[in-house]
Amino acid sequence: MSDARQIEAEIYERLSKVIDPELGRSVTDLGMIAAIEATPADANVDTDAYDVTVHVELTVPGCPLSETITNQINGAVSSYPGVRLLPHIEVGSMSRDKLADLVADLKAERKQNPFSKPGVKTRIFAITSGKGGVGKSSVTANLAATFAALGYDTAAIDADIYGFSLPRLFGVHTQPTNLNGMLMPVTAWGVKLISIGMFAGADRAILWRGPRLQRSLEQFLSDVWWGEPDVLLLDLAPGTGDMAISVAQALPNAELVVVTTPQPSASDIAVRSGLVALQVPMKVRGVVENMSYYEHKGEKLEIFGAGGGQRVAEQLTAALGYDVPLMAQLPLEPEVRETGEAGRPAVLTSEGALRTDGIGQTFRSLAERLMAL
């Protein structure tokens, strides 16, 4: 084998380690590397170097992650040991037939909801509440961001069809990429997201019920390419309606996390959302009390009363026959709302790292407790 042919073969092998960020597969497995050409460089420039041209075919023209992919390919070529290689990346897009074959192969791997298959390793946490306004979506967003910051491959579904909040809380203003009928989730702050709020016309009132509502969840699970995330979070609609039942049917391995605030008017209703576990195969992992107190000059002011989270935990423990702990008490912090509404989960710094102060430590502890069992 000539030096040029050996370089081409070894570069192809190195590119098998370059992963498409959306599909979670190597660019070689996906057929994105159409050709590799190595030729001796101009002797007047560098007698010991080779020009290496890599022809890349992206799944869609103008792929938003094309720069990420080409940077990785550049790195794989330029770091080749022993010989200096000069990378040249030529980017195009797959033909319609090639893309159709790729999507058909991917869909064949997941003809059904991938999270209900035997042996699935994804931990699924459904975040629920008895009533709206207790900060359930904020808890979901910050918990998802925490998992991602801790290094978990994290996905989140905004299953609150009527009151979707996750796109705003993550600063998402784009739609999922459509690959011949298969959707790529939008990634923000390290979390793969899908929400009805990402689609055109989502600002209109949605009046779905029953089968149509269940179908929306099935589509989010089956028609979106999630890869194999470590953690999947679902932000459920408040109460015990159709979506909670649909989640239980589609994801019997999901674990419920009940969010409440301290006052009895919220905690008494929150118990009902946990009691869904008496009728469906889901387990209640624990309770999160939000807006527990407001800290002012070193004093914790219990603006909404006290004890709601503990009451919910005790009542669910008695009713379900196993321990349902109070896993976290979150303070009332204006910054959580302000930062979240600006499009960044409050547990993260502006660079995307997990904060090391109070709120960051609290959510880290919550995430670690949820993954401990």
C-alpha cells in the first residue's frame, strides 16, 4: 500500500471516532464520509506533508452543527501522527435517495418507543404536581441542566401540552430538524429537548384530549431521534389527567417526582398526583418542596408557610407502602425566575457550568439522590 493510500485508510479509521452530535453515531457509520483523497503536498511548500481532502455529506443542507462536525474532522486529520497532514474539508449534503435509505435504517432500529424496550438503561423521571404555579417546569429545567452539567447524556420532553414552558426556560427559538419524517431534538445547555412549543402555531390554544393527546406523547418518544440518553425527564401537565395516564402506559419504568409548595392548598392537591402510582405501574421517587423560604439578611422567611413537602412525603409513604422521601427544599429566589425567563437555567453559570453555590449544590444533591438507586 502506498503512503497516500495508507494515510487515506487510517484517516477513515480515525474518523470513525467522530460522532454526529444529533444522531449520536460516527460519521463513517452514517455514510457521511463520501471520499478521502491524500496527495503529496507541493514540494515548494512542504516536502514531507500531504494534502488530505475529506468529502463530507451532511444529512441536511446548512446543518446547524456542520461547524462542530468539520472542526472534529479537522482535528482528526491534523493530529495524525508521524506525517504532517494539511486538511481540506469539502462539505456537501446527501442525495435524497441516500438520506431516505439512512432514515429508513435508523427507523428500522426503533420501530416502537425505544424507552419501553427490555434492558433500556435510561433513567426516566416524570416531574409532576397537583396544581399549576408551583414551579414544576422550573424544577424540571434546572434538574435537566444539572444532569447535563454533571456529564449525563440528558433529554427532556415538555409533556405539558397546554402550558409548555421548557423552550422559554432553555432559550430555544428554533424548530427541530426534520430528517424525512424523523425529528432531531433541539439541544440547549447540553440538554436534548422537544416541545410542542417549538412548532409553528404553538402559541394558539390546544384543545387535545384522549387519543390525540396520547399520540402526541407517542410521537415525542418514537418519531424523535434521542439516541441512548442516560436520563430522560418529562415535564407533565399539573394534575392527574390524560397525559399522566399516557406516560404510565408508554413508560411504565418512569419514576415520579412530586413538586409542591409549603402551603396546604398546594400540598394537599400534590398528594393526589402521587397517588396516581396506586393505579399505574410507576413508582414515586420523592418530593421536592419549591419556594420553601425566602432568605433575607440571614433570616429564612417562610412566606408560603411551612411543612408542605414533608406532609406530602408522609402521606404518600403511608398510602403507597414504601418510603417516599422529601428530597429537596428549594428557596424562593427571584434570580431563578429572572435567569430562567432570560433563557438560561439558573443552576448554570453563563458559561454553562454548574454553579457551586447554594442552588447549584441543592440541585446537584437532588440529581445524585435520584441516580443513587
